[in-house]
Amino acid sequence: MADKIIFRDLEVRTVLGSDAWERKKPQPLLITVEIHTSITSAGKTDKVTESVHYGIACKRATSFAESEHKLQSLEAFAEGVAHACLGVTTRALAVHVIVNKPRALLHAECAGVEIFRTRKELLGSWGDDLVPGRDESPDAFARRSAFVAAERADAENSAGRLAKEDRIIVKTLSLSTIIGVNLWERHYKQVVNFDLVLHSEKPAVLGAAVSDTVPRYRNFRTVVDVVTELVEKSSYRTVEALATAIARTAIKQCKVPKITVRVEKPNALVFAACSAVEITRSVDDFPTVPDARNTPIGSPTPVRAATPAADSPSIGGFDAATAASTQASPVLHSAFIALGTNVGDRLANLHKALAYLNADLPTSHVAETSFLYETAPMYVTDQPA
């Protein structure tokens, strides 16, 4: 049974961490809560006492938010909201909490946290043990017990992926960068919007004992700073390459164990709101990156240049490690080479030629390529384009 009592975007004011200017000031928070319960009895009797009173849940959440809780992290705050809502009644079996800080970042719509907690894992039990009613037969009690057990199992199963993880979310981070394959897109920066989801394992200890400190890999400010620097200095041709670079950098430099990156180009299509790419990557997708889950927080991480690094040199592939080694040589020169082909698989020929230049010659690398043009033959015109 997937019944829910919901209140959305409850606005409260509180001091929680820092605002966009790194000040300890009261700021607005938006709280969305889905309380998993069963409304079967309330639906039959039309009595609010047979359900979870959303008005009381709102008041409990507001009272907690505006109290002197002295918390610093979104994670601990969301845990407190979950505890307050589950405390309304034993009919509240689980709670899905989303807390957003609209004034957390200068260039993003908001930063937030998303968690799911069952009554059993947060409060230690589902509540008082069931006891037979005064006039309840053993069969009726057995049916009631089975129904309650099924409700609790449904509440646990409704968590989905949130059963094992919490999420830190950055929505609509707007940055300007060179992105695209069209000639005009290579000359002017355009606004690109990013959604970032930092996935982390659910804490082993929940409830009042949850930690109020934020490890580096869950600090959205650190990740946003690194992503901003990468994006604003980049000049990718595809959003796929840009999204992959962001994921790689977050995992490598910020120790994020798993991240979802969504890249939107609002100006790409005339008759659509945007074009977008969304990917999810973990440390397993970048095997040369140390496992973030096993790396101590604060340990040094080698940083490579935030330069486009596509797999194919034919789209401007650039390997920072190779570049660094060749730049140490005093005889390094830049050369502009024109390549052309009109026999066989022309595109494959160009790819192969660039690959030879990029890999087979020990002291050379392809730094950048121009656009690919098809032209009519000159002089001897009786041949392919």
C-alpha cells in the first residue's frame, strides 16, 4: 500500500550553515515531506484521527526548524525534520524528506538534501507491539497483524534507491562556457545549466546521533567551486564530454563516490526549452581514480588540468599528462598541419592519422583540431570530394 500524506515547499526561516555570502544569517528553507502511511481506515470512517494529520506534521516541522537547534548541515537538519514528522503518530511508518536552501549559492537555484527514513530505523521500532482486542478472535487478530506487517513492508520497499543512500542536490547551477560544434558557438560563451546529485551511503547511525559535520565529498560548496572552475575554463564541443569531465573531476578531486550530472543548453533548440544530457558515474567508472570511500578526508589528490580530454583526437582530444611531459622538453614546437582524404573511408582515415600523431609519435600530441569540411576537388576534378 503506497499511501502518502504530503506537504510541499513549507517555507521556514532558520540559521543553518552559511548563506551564499558565507554569512551566519537567518535564511529561508523549503521543506517537502511525504509521510508513508495507510489511509484505508480514514477513507472508510472519514475520521482524521485514523490518519496522519498533515497540519500537525507541518507545525512539528516548523517548530523544529525555527527552534535553536544550532545545526550546521542540511543532512542533520533533514534528519531532525524526519524525526519530528514521525513523532506525530505511530501511523507514520516512513518519511521522505527534501530540504532546499534557495539562498545557498550565488549561481544556483538552490542546494538541498533528500533522505528517506523508516520509523523502525529512526526511532528503533515500529511502535508498541500489537495486542488482541477485548472481543477480537484469534483469526481476526492474525489477519490484523498480517495487514500491519504488510503495511510496514510496503513502507520499507517504497524507499527505492533511497533505502541505502542519501542525496545532496544542486539545482540549476548556471555558468557560462564555450560549448557546441557550430562555428558561432566557438566564438561566444553561452549559459549552460547544471544539476548535480551527490550520492552517499546512508549513515550507519541515525536519529539524534547523526553527525552534524560534512565530509569533503558531501560538501556541495567544494564540489560547486571545482565544477565552476572546470566549466568556465573549458571549450568542449559536446555536452556528453562536458558532463563526463564534471563527473570525473568531482570523483577525482572532491572524493565524491557517485554523482549524477545533468547538463542543459537552454539556447540549443529554437522550439524547445533546452537540450540536455544526464549521466551517473561512480569511482568504478574511473579505475585510475582512488576509491573515494576508502580515501581519508583531507588527503592530497593529484590535480590535472581542466582541459578537454575526449577519447578521439579527431574532435580535439587533449591529454594533459602527455602535454605536461612534452612541455618539459626545450625543443617543443607548435605545428599547424593540414590533412585531407578522398579515398576509402575518409572519416576513418582522418581519425587514424590523428591517432598516429597523438600516440605513435613519442613527443607529439594533438592539441586541437579545426572543424571538418568537405570540399570539391581542385585542379584534377574527376575524383571524389
